[in-house]
Amino acid sequence: MTIVTENQTATDLKSIAQDLVARAMKSGATAAECVIREGDEFSTLVRLGQIETLKESGSKSVGIRVFFGKRGASTYSSDFSREGLDRMVKSALELAKITSEDPFAGIPDADQLGQLTCNLDLYHEDVYSLPGPERIDYARRAEKAAMDFDARIKNSEGGSFDAATGCKVLANSHGFVGEYRRSYCSVAAVPIAQNDDGAMQRDYWYSVARTLKKLDPPEKVGKIAAERTLRRLGAKKAKTAQVPIVFDPMVSSSILEHIFEGVNGDSVYRGASFLAGKLGQKIAGDNVTVIDDGTMPGGFGTSPFDGEGIPTRRTIVVENGVLKSYLLNTYTAKKLGMQTTGNASRGLAGTPGIGPGNYFLQPGQKSPQELIGGIKEGLYVTEFLGHGVNLVTGDYSRGASGLWISGGELTYPVEEITVAGNLKQIFFNISEIANDLEFRGSVAAPTIRIDGLTVGGE
Amino acid sequence: MDKSRFFFEHYGLSERDLERYLAAALSAGGDYADLYFEYLSSTSLMVDESMVKSASQGISAGCGVRVVSGERTGYAYTDDLSSERILHAARTAALIASAPAKTPVAGFQKSAARSLYPVALPSVDAEITAKVELIMRADKAARAYDPRIKEVRASYADELRNILVVASDGTYAEDSQPLARMNVSCIAKTEGNSARGSAGGGGRVALDFFFGDKNPEFFAKEASRQALLQLDAREAPAGEMEVVLGPGWPGVLLHEAVGHGLEADFNRKKTSAFAGLVGKRVASERCTVVDNGTMPWRRGSLNVDDEGEPTQETVLIEKGILKGYLSDKLSARLMGIADTGNGRRESYEHIPMPRMTNTYMLAGEDNPEDIIRSVKHGVYAVNFGGGQVDITNGKFVFSASEAYMIEDGKVTAPIKGATLIGNGPDVLTRVSMVGNDLKLDEGVGTCGKDGQAVPVGVGIPTLKVDRLTVGGTARKDTGGFMQ
């Protein structure tokens, strides 16, 4: 195992990043920004009780973005030799000559840079603390709990345990330098259930956390995975109909992601979003409040600074149905004559994109059972298939499976159906929001009910 | 430079080193070990608002070591190609086995040279100004197409992947794999209405490919045409109906409906809805489906797969009967079937698994016009976005981005994008007509599986499916139940 935890190494990465920025500036760049990513991963998959794969490794890569005035370009490399780094900087400087003068291009102004200094609780060494055999056992236990749950669970794609740590370093020519480490661990089970007629269904469940202490026991994960799989057995098609639809939290977050794409500054300035130009207007019902918060301790979307060195913050995106803010990085903010919201996401190469912090739909009061209880005939969606969403027009059409609601209760499973509508109406038609908000990633939403969608089936 | 000696010249590797690394990988036993060296250089450019806003280049290199013991796989990789780090990775991967050391076979068997993409100058090494010219021309052509085209983004990306695969069974293969692609996306706007269109293409080609028929103007016009068409699109219907798929990219149907379900790993584990169906009827007798990694210049083609095995043409379904699966070394050995050369991986950081190359249906005898004429009420879908499949229950979707109503045998109004959903093991049994117009896609497909992305190709002739569920919003003309 090659776990790099020594602070020494982190400091070295910071100085490498600062040195590369300095080298670019010495060669005539008017601004430069360097990012270094280092990570280690461990993963194991156990299938039918036997280890199927064990993987462990580490990697490191570096990217630089340089500007000559209003022209910018970027390069990246996994080669940290002196020669490799020199070539990377030189190529970036060369490449910047062929790009266009863009009046809005550049790194952020110096006075906007900064980082949160409080303990954000993002890194726990304990994700690697388990001895090898116990890690494998985590995976094995998750799968076993699923397999033992019911005789109809006859096969499995396995149980898994994953752990990873990563370090991000950013430095720029205004003197900004920052770094942070994050850890991650997860346990999952993917059981397969079979009916007497041979028809198979598969589903999954997982727990993910920044520390082992917060990871659910593998037995709990396996049991939920089994329950989710079993309830799909014997699924049939539904009739084509317009009925109320309840979104399980595993799929309601996708609705929130569509709002995210709609308020993404990059789509907004191009007029490529159905929410462009809607600032200050109602885009959803009064019950809808959406928040992006990159500062929540321990959060999956938390970081002390964004991909450009801007401190992260809390932004109210939608308040009681009114669109309050787009989510922006420096470039898109300048294009729109606004201020960045600290949502820059920076890969190794290319211009920064826009990414969420901890982005969520404010929960309501009712329990998910109360939401379902209020529906005579309807659909409870547990899974979507495909990506049939057009963010320019808002047209929405996705493959789905779930459970049919009849008389306020979940009855039989349904599959091979579609759910269609238009996002412009969908947000107004979120008629109820439950109280079960739980973060399983950086985007989260509770159970919601949406009316007016068309279910396509027989 | 002799490209076949790439890693020897760049990293001072010798065959003696390779033997030493493989011996370390088998130091704790194991049935098989391999090393995958990769050196990838890439370029990407984007024009937006008629400005070259983004330009980037990069290099990534590394080595992945795999040790297989029975059904178990140990894997480790390094992005540092020093002897010390590769040996460390080899010993880490070796931890999967726990038996006395084994010895790799002596001497490597170099795979026969083959050249499906003999580019004189890989596009990554071509003048960057020529690539800039391509995307600027695309921008200009799209804007000139119609004043309603308001936003244009054109991008160009290429890469050159040098690989060396050696294995304890004597496998030794090298390849230099170029890949280039350009894309144009645009938005058409009128008062109160907007729509998008996109088009792109490429392959394992040199830069001159984009100065021929498939030039920037070709893709720009196609993207613009689609955007304008969508401005007038009406609601798509909902429910089951007859669907005619146009030739080419709609072949994504095959990729999702049958391709993934026929990958050998799922069938070895019996997690695929197609498990145990070899020799059985899974399609109408009009359907013959192949996966072919040997087509010159194609995006999904490879001289050798990522396990060093030559790719081939594999018949998956012959006249409706399931003939076999797509396999890699592991599944071939464990299932006792032939290795079809479909072991692929995204990069040195990934474990190879069975993947598709170019998957298509052979042409039939029907005239495409007759196929349309045979439909009373249905949908004619000619362009698609992506798709997805649940290989266990067989349900698959693919999303139409350009489609029309067919009414009384005639193609009528364009309809909005809609998802089509069906069941893999029986959708092809409902294919009642197969056109004589087989076409492959333009070279834009990327397939994802277990978080690994690889380039692929798809194709079909015009097809008629008697019954498929269309996920629109409009009430069907007849029948249907609305609450």
C-alpha cells in the first residue's frame, strides 16, 4: 500500500505548483494558475463469497493554465520529471498564442481570492486504517447480508468496499496557494433476485462517508439492497396515463440536477438554458427552495476554495419558487456582469467549469408515506434509465421503473415505461416535498411528488 | 522513430525488464499476469462565440499490472515508469494470489503486424493552426446557414495512444492508436422559442479526414439543420407503436438492446438477460448482428485489443439465432470459449473487460421507402442521443433527438425528442423489415461500462420494429388510458 499521508509531501506539492506558476511568469505569461491532484485508491469486489478483484494504486498529475493578456491555454501531464514539467509549461505558453483575445478571459482578481480556514472535516485517515482482510470482509459481509436475506436472491454482482484519499493543490500568479485533502470510503451490495419463471431483477444499495465511523454497517447495506431488489420482482408494464408521480430520493436528486444545469452560468450566458433570463422570476411553486452550500463541514460537496481559489459560500438558488441566483465561476460571472458564486470546478485541462457545492432541495414536513398515502392511482419511481432531457427546451422524457401506487399504497412493481413532460412545468408541479433529506453525494433531495407528467407504457 | 519501439526508446525498457516485472507479478503464484504500458497525448480545442476560447494539450503515461488467479484479479498501476515503481505495482497486484511463485513462459510471441489506421502523421502531431482552422470554419458555416442560428460551439479533439501489452503467456503486442473527432453544436432561436442541434464525426484518422467530405461545413450544416427542425417540432406521442429507425447512428439500439447483454462477463456470472440463450432465437430471421473491430479507420476499431489479442469480426446473432458472446481473456478461459479480442480498458488505471468495438446489423432486402410506406401510425427516428441498458432485466432506452411522425405511410411532422424503451431479448424479434441501406455512424460514440469509457461504433440499415414504447407527452390517437 502506498498511502501518502505525510505533510511533507503536501508541502512539496504546493511548492511545485508555486514554482510552475513562477516559471510561466518568468517566461512572459501575464497570469498563470497551476493545479496538482494526487490520489490513492483501494477497491475490492467480493462475488458469491469469493474475492473477485482487488485494486490499489496511487497517481499524481499536474495542469497549468497560462494567459498572455486575454489569450489563455492549458496543458497537463502525469510526468513530474524536471524535463516533463518544463515541456508542459512551454507547451502552454506556445498554445496560448493560437487562442483568441477574449475580453473576459483570465484568472480571478486578487481581492476575490481566499479560502475558508475553519476545520471542514474532510479528511480522515481511518478510511485506510482497516487491515487488508477486514476491508475484504466489509465487502463480503455486505454481499452475504443480501444473499441471506431471502431465498429468491440467487445471484449477485457482488459486495464491494472502496476507499480513497485525494489532495488538491491550487496556486496562481496573484500569490494564492491552497491545498486540501479529502477522504472517502464506501460499501455496496448488488444482489440479483430471480422469480420461479426465471426473470431476473437487480438493484443495489450503498453507504458512503468521509470516515469509517460514519459508514453504515455492511449488514444494513446488504439488507436494504436485497429489499430494493426483491420489490422489483414480477414487474409489468403500466398503461399509458397521466398520473401523480412520487420520486424516491434516489431519483428526485436528478430533478434538482436539472435545475443545476439550468442555472449553470455557462448555459445561461449562451441562452442554452430554459432558465436563462429568469432571475427574479417564479420558476417553481412556493414550496421550492434550493440551496447550494460549499461550506458544510464533512459534506461531499465541501471545499475551502473553488477551482479558481475563490472561497466557497452558501448561495440561495431558488427561494419559495423565485430564481434568486445563477451558479457561476469567474468567466461566466464576467459575461453576465455578475460576481462569481465560488462554483468553479477545475479539471486538469481546459477552462474551468461549474460544479455544485452541497446542493439540495429544502425538505418539507410530511413523511414519504404521507405523500404516497395521498394518491389514489400513481407511480412511485425508483430508477431512471437514459438521459432524455433537453436543457435548451426543457423537454423531458426518460425510461423508468418503480412501483404502482394504488389506494395510497405501493402495490406491484412496474418497468419498461417512460416518464415525460417539460421542465418548465415540472418545477411548478412539485406539489409536495417530504422531510427525508439525506446527503448521499453532493446533490440531494427528499422524496417529492410531481403532477402532470405522462407515463408511457402499453 | 519506429513507433513499435516506443516504450523502449522513451523509457529505456528492455525485454529483460518486462520478464522481470512479469516474474514479480507471479511471485505469489497466479495463473496469468500482464503489463499494459500506455502513453497518451491529446489535444482539445473549442470555439464559442466565434472565439477560440479553450485550447489544451496533455500527456498521461503509466503502467497497469494485472495478476489473475482463478476467478480473482489483482490490479495495481503506476504513473511513474521507473523499474522500482513498476516492480512495486507488480508485487501489489501479486497479493491476490497466495501460492508458490510461477514462471512466465520464456520468450514473447509478437502478434502479427496489422494496420487498420495507417496514418502518415498522427493528428496530435499536426500543425495546431490547421485544427483551429477546422473549428473556425465550422463556426462560420453554422452561422451562415440561417440567421436563426444564434449560438455555435465547435470543438476538435484528438489523441494518440501508444500501448505495449505483454503477458506471462507470451503475448507481446504494440500499437499506436490515433483518434480524432470534431463536433458542432448550435442553438436556433426565434421569438420565444429555441432548440438545439448537434453533429460530429471522426475516427482513427489523420487530420486530412476533416478536409474531405466530412469537413467542418458538413457537420455545421447538419447541426444547424437539426436545430431549425426542432423549432417546429410538435409533442411526441406516448405509448406502444410501430417505430422505424433510420440507418446509421440509430444502431445505438443494437448496442443497448443486445450488445451489452452479450458481453461475456455478464454471461459468465449469469447476470445477463441473455445468459444461456446461445443457439436460441433472440431476433427475427431478418436480423444478423456482428461486432467487428477490424474495419479500417473506424472509431471502434483496434489492431489489437487492450490485452494484446487481435480484434476480429464476431457474429453475435445470425438470422435471428444467438451465436455467441464478446469475450476477453478471463471470460474465454473461465467459460471455455474463444477469445474474440474484445478485452478493452479506458486506460492503464483500469482492469480490462469485454467491450464492443463496431456493432452493427447486416443489410436486408427491403427498400427504405417501402418500410416507411408500410406504417399507418408510428414514429420515424433518424437521430439519437445516448442510451442505457439494465442488462439483468433486459430493459433498455435510447433517446431520439430527431424524429418524425409517420401517418398513412408518409413521413409528416417533426416531433420533440423522446425516449424509446424496450426489452433487449425480445425487441429484435419484432423487427419485421430490414432495409438494404446499412450505414455506420459518423464516429462519435463513446460507451461507458463500470465507469470506463471507450470509443465504439454502431450501425444499422433502416429497420422497422413492430412495437416499441415511445415516451412522449401527447395522447395517442386511439386507445390509451388517461386519468
